[in-house]
Amino acid sequence: MSFLVLVVDDEPDVEMLFRQQFRRDLRDDRFKMDFAQSAASALQRISDAGGESLILILSDINMPGMSGLELLPKAKAARPDVPVIMITAYGDEATKRKALEGGAETLLTKPIDFLELRSEIDSRLTGAAVR
């Protein structure tokens, strides 16, 4: 079974950064990463992933159009089983509270601590493999 992590961020260089940070995992097929540059395309990808084992959604908060905070309840409604981690450059308490109240698992601030993120992904992989 292949496990999928969906990354939602409007910055085009985010995909390159994530692919570089997780290149060994991706090459070894530990999991796949898919990228959406808008909340709308993320919702489409979430609905298309019905047969895949989507284990985690990582979403930026500040995006044009629909924000990550607006995406959050829609993503949770579509896939309540999938944890969502919000990412922001502005880790103030009000933003963190909104994200957690909206159903986010946690909030990571930019620049992303990839060791922390790797640990989050590893725990999702372990949990998914047990199921």
C-alpha cells in the first residue's frame, strides 16, 4: 500500500524544498508526496485520493483565494480520518488557537523544522501500517 502526504502551499518553490528534504523517503517509496498550490486544488486532490492511503495534509495558512484556515474544516469534513498540520510564517497565539479549534493537529512555523516534520510523518506511517 502506498501512503500519501498532501502539501498545500501557493509558493512554487515549496515542492522543490519538500522533495529535497524527503528525497530518500520518496526514492525508497516509504510514502508519496503530492502538491497543491491552492486550497481549491487541494480539495479536488483530497476527493480524488479516496482509494489511496492519505495519511497527512500539510497546509499553509496564508494563501490567495481560500486560506488554509478556510480549507481546514472542508478538508476535515471530506476526510475526518486524516490529520491536518497547518504551516504559517506568523505563529501568533490567535492564529494557533484558530487552527487548533478548527481541527488542526498542530501548527508549524516557517522556516519549517524538518526534523519535527519527519517525526510527525514517521508517526503517521507507523499508525497507518498498524491499521
